[in-house]
Amino acid sequence: MAEHLSQRELDYPFKLLEYFNGFRISEAIFSACELGVFDLLLQSQKPLSAVEVAQKLGTSEDGIERLLDVLVAIEIVDVEVVQGTAFYSSTDVANLYLAKTSPKSLHDLIIYNSQTIYPLWNNLVDAVREGKNQNEKTFGLPSEEIFSAIYRFVFWCCKNVFIKCARSSRFASYVILRCVAGCSGALARELAKEYPSSTVTVLDLPAVVQTAQQHFAQQDDTICFQEGDFFEGEIPPADLYILARIIHDWKEEKNLKLLKNIHTACHPGGGVLIAEALLFENSRGPTMVQMFSLNMLVQTEGKEHPPSHYTHLLTEAGFRDVQVCRTGKSYDAILALK
């Protein structure tokens, strides 16, 4: 492998240093979100000095100036120096994805990574040695209670990329859509808007449904929530079942049981749509998906898979005509028919 590196890289490992210093960038973004930096800059009518930012956020001047300078260096914040004083302002990227008020905000996802994922990854060595998740060591939770650590923080759903998965499939031919483990209902609402003639129902555990209805219900909701356990309980009939980032959480025997239950409940001619991040068959990437898979080791009992795994799983569960669509985004789509 070394023979493919340039002499410059061999003399000084720039890429390697970039990789193992990456956590510092993550922590800078995490901290800025938790402090409210991006919301303050978005709401400000003018660029702010580090002194002004420190006063408004209750931080030290020196600390906030260093943090802002890092955000400038990674092109998330802008800066202009006037008579020796630096004035900071927000960028379009920060306004769109990092401020809480944006409809495309990733703020909650970032806090989730900061408070849940990052502490788990501190025990990655133990996860690799033991081959099991690190919820007990990190949060004092039994390793079997995989989602307790997740639910205690925030419900989130990357609905926009799932919508691309949805559009890559033939939703228009389905009438009853059921989001299995649909959590807050964010994906279900987008599907209801995209396909208004369909009935969209979220099926999830009672505690999840109750929390979703309490905190995420909307007055103009056209979606329904239904309490249930998709492993042990009866799965209601539907034309299409949507599993968005569900299969990767569990071991194969559980997933096969779930898909067989769905196949039994599915109306003739219906199907199942799975949204997951797909590995390449040759084990060479994508890098982000391989990182997702390593995360499943420290957090759950599952892993990421290549398309052939889903084809095998769905075929064994009784489905046919398995179609795979790589979206070019974070998540891909697998559609199978009954």
C-alpha cells in the first residue's frame, strides 16, 4: 500500500494526521451547537466580536474566540477584521443546517452524536475485544436495552434522504403505507405530503408512540400512530411497509423473523421498502458506511450490509423481485414485492 503514496506523504503523513485529529473538529461543532453559537449569529443583525459573543452566551472571551476561529478555518463561520478586531457572522451552511430554527437543521442530530454516540466510541476498544455494544459501560444500561440510551435524548429522523429513497420506488401504486418503527413520524408526514391519496400509519412501541404524540403531534396531521411490537405482536396489514434504518440494528435471526411477519401481513401485490446505508460487495467502502457499521458494534447488536445480504434476507422471508437503488446520499433503498 505504501508504494501508492507520494514521497510528500511518506515524508510527512498529512492524511493520517487529518484522520486522527478529526475528533477535534467534531468536538468544536458539538460545542458550538450546545453553546448556541449558530443561533446567536443567525439572529444577530450584524457581525459580532468575540467579546460580544462571550457576553451573550456567558462564556470566556478567550475560549469563544478560539472556538470561533476554528469554525472560520473549517468554513462554517465567516470573519472580517476591522481595525484590528475580528467580527464573526454566520454562513449559509450554518444557517441552514446548524441553527435550531431551520427546517433542515441537523442540530438535534449533532447533540445526539455528542451526548450518545461520542461517549460510546470512547469504549470502542472494549467493543472490538468483546464483540458487543457498550451501553452498560457508558450509560449503566443493560446491553440488551439497546434503545434506552437513544430514547432518553432526542427523536430524530433524516427525513430528507429517506424521501429520495421513497421517490426512487413506485409509491404511487400503493394506498396503505405503514412506517414500521416510525418514531416521531417525520418520515411518515413527508410521505403523506408526497402521496396524499395514501393512508400512512406509524407503528412503534407504546412508549415511543406516546412520546411522539406528546412532543411531535401537529394540528394538521394526516398520519396515524399505532402502538405495537413488531417482533412479538401482530403486524397490521398494509400495501407497503417502510423500514427506515431498522434492519441494521438487529442480528439476522431477528430481522428474518420481522420480515417474515411483514410478508405474512402484507397485502398481495404489496411490498416492503428498506432504507439503509449499503456497503460495497468488495468490502472497500463506502468509508462512511463502514463507520456506521463500526458504530453499530458499540451501540446495538447489528451491522451494515451489502445489497446481496438484503436480497438473501428478503428472498428467504418470501419476497421477490428485490430491487436496489443507490441514491448517492447517506441512505439507499431496497424494494421487494410479495
